Amino acid sequence: MFEKRFILFIFVSTFLFSQEKSDLLELGKKVYTESCAVCHGLSGKGDGVVASNLEVKPRNFTDGKFKVRSTKSGQVPLDEDLYRILSRGMGHDNAMPTWSHLSVDKKHAVVAYLKTFAPKKFARQARVKVVPVPPRKESTRESIAAGKQWFLDIECTKCHGLSGRADGPSTKTLKDSWGNKIVPPDLSKPWLYIGGSKAEDIYRTLATGLTGSAMPAIEGTLTEDQTWDLVNFLMHEYIDPGNNAPR
Ligand code: HEC
Ligand code: HEC
């Protein structure tokens, strides 16, 4: 008797769960068609009607490559990462607008829907590794100086230039994974940063890289402590010069 009831319970809850899921995807498809397809294309390939007019091309969702993530280089993002992008947009000068005005339900629904464009890639989402962002190291003069040395030694300057204003030797020839020309932002304009410009955001961007862009991940190249030195340098040099300014 107990067993029969249990089986019925499983059956009913599976049914309700799949019903809920299909309602979510239906709402997601509606939001996507109304608000996203014009750039990202109805089939998610990044080929919406206005795409060819945009300098930074809309993401092709069918290959599962995403730039701004909390997960290791090359892995798919968490739902939270996609949700954060919708709430925040990607840098002020970029064509990807913010969707902070969409309701919480609509944002969750459109995130669920866009994952259906790369089902195999997102099936691995349960096994991704989140790159930890440890508490910030104090921004002392020594830390900033060590960070500056890393900026030179690991050749950030190749693409970003000595000045950080996108005038390095490789700057002009960079291409993204989709074959489009890509230009690094002027690092002194934090509103252009697609992954956010708080110290923790920059740590995450450097550690995870921006998959698909030319910007590599440094996790494994620098320790956590050295990564903070580099972030402290970037914050001091480009974003907030008052941050431990020499007295
Ligand atoms: C006006 C054009 C436009 C519209 C409309 C638009 N996007 Fe985008 N989107 C872009 C562009 C351009 C990029 C690529 C930005 C980049 O690579 O810096 C992008 C990138 C993204 C990314 C990739 C983030 C990453 O980390 O790689 C996601 C997710 C995304 N859009 C979701 C959406 C959703 C969902 C909607 C609808 C609610 C939407 N976009 C509407 C232009 C648009
Ligand atoms: C091979 C070229 C290349 C190298 C090397 C490189 N970058 Fe970048 N970087 C880029 C490109 C291209 C972008 C813009 C990516 C985009 O918007 O899609 C970028 C973006 C950035 C950003 C802005 C992040 C954001 O959220 O928009 C920061 C900060 C940055 N790089 C710092 C660094 C540091 C520090 C190093 C050295 C460890 C470095 N980069 C090495 C090409 C490079």
C-alpha cells in the first residue's frame, strides 16, 4: 500500500514539475522573442536583424561560450551569472543593454530559455567549478608595486599597452573566437568593464578570463595573493587613484 502511494506521489510530482518547467520555458520564449531576438536572433545564433550594424556582436548562444562567469575558463556560466548580466548589462558603451526593469520571474524564465540553445553544454552545468574570490588583500604601496610588476611581467601590456589605453603591440590585430575584431577597453574607463569594476569583480574577471574574447584567464599563472596585487595595482592606477595614493 505504502509503496503504491509513494509511486503515485513520485508520478504526480514529476508531472507537476515538468508542467512548471514548460510554463517557465514558455514565458522565457515570449520574453526572448519580444526583447532579445532582435539582436541574438530567433535561433540564438547571434544573427538578429540588427546584429550586422553592431560593432560588438551579440552573443551566439548555440556554442555555450560566455565571457562573464564565476566558473573556470571555458565552462558554462551558472544561472546566477546570467541573471546578474541581465540585471547589470555589459558596460555602458556596449550594445548589450541592462534588463533590470524585467520582473524577477521574467529574468529567471529567459535565463532558462536561453540555456535551451546549447542543451549539451548546459547539461554539464551541475559539474562546473566556481573560481573562488578570496577576501581582498590590503592595498598597500608594496602590493600595488608588486601588481605593477606583474602587469609588465605577464605581458598584459601586449594588448593593453603600457598606458592601459589599448595601445599595445597586439592591440590592433586581436580577434575574438567568432572571428570578429576586438579592442580592449581603455582601462581608465571602468564604466566600460563588462564584468563590473569593483575590486572583487576585477579579481573574478582576471581569474576566470573572458572566454571567447582574446582576454586570457590568469588562474594557475598567479597565486591568489599575487592576483590581488594585480587588482590593487589596477584599482590604484586606473579606477580610484586615491586608493592608497602615496603620501
Ligand atoms: C541591442 C542588442 C541586444 C539586445 C536587445 C540584447 N542583447 Fe544580449 N548581447 C548583446 C551584445 C552585443 C552582446 C555581446 C557583448 C560583449 O561581448 O561584450 C550580448 C551578450 C549577451 C550575453 C552574454 C554574456 C556573456 O557573458 O558572454 C547574454 C547572456 C545576453 N546577451 C542575454 C540577453 C538577453 C536574455 C536579452 C533579452 C532580454 C538580450 N541579451 C538582449 C546585444 C543585445
Ligand atoms: C591577448 C590580449 C590580452 C591580454 C594578454 C590581456 N588582455 Fe585584458 N582584455 C583584452 C581584451 C580583448 C579585452 C576586452 C574583452 C571584451 O570586452 O570582450 C580585455 C579586457 C580587460 C579588462 C576589462 C574587463 C571587463 O570587465 O571588461 C581588464 C581589467 C583587463 N583586460 C586586464 C588585463 C590584465 C591585468 C592582463 C594581464 C594579466 C590582461 N588584461 C591581459 C585582451 C587582453
